Amino acid sequence: MADGDTVKMTLTFWRDGKAPGDTVEVPADEVHRWKGFAVLAGDSTPSGESTAPTDATKPEPKPSAQPADNAKVDEWRLYAVDLGMEQDKADGATKKELQDFVAGTTAGAQA
């Protein structure tokens, strides 16, 4: 390669203050150092694995802790939604209905 040969690369990850999607010019003999951070410009499929988390790698959010019996209805509503109750149903439910839903949901999980 002749001195001064450069290759245009599109960043796939943050590097040196530049954001993913930015185009940079890299000396041709240093392209290997950018592996994992950039792909050749115009190459829409980066080689190797993506650095972005996927749904499969994201941990499933844990429900919040169960509210105390004397907690406000809003806390019970949030907890019931965390456990799978539909928001619309939770919005119209009484505190007792929310507590019953939670009891039924957690009793099945403990069995």
C-alpha cells in the first residue's frame, strides 16, 4: 500500500468522541485496529457480533417489592401492573381487588 492510502469507515460504536454512524478516514494499514468499532463505509452488515444488547440478552425486569398492607392504592396498582395486570384494569381496581390479584399471582409462583 502506498503511503497516504485511507479507507472510509462507519462507526458502529463510540470511539474517540465520535458517535455510531459517523464516518471516519482510517489509514489502510490500521483498519484491523478498528474492528468492533467500525465497518467499511457502505457495508450495511458489520462482521462479527453486534455490540448492541438484544432482547435475548436483556435481563427481565424484576417486579418491585410487594407493598405493605397499609400502603396507598397507587403503590398496589404499580405492583399489580409489574406482576402482569393490564394497566386499564389496574386503574379501575380497588385496593382490595389489587391485593387479591397479587395474592393469586404470588400464590401460584410459590406453589
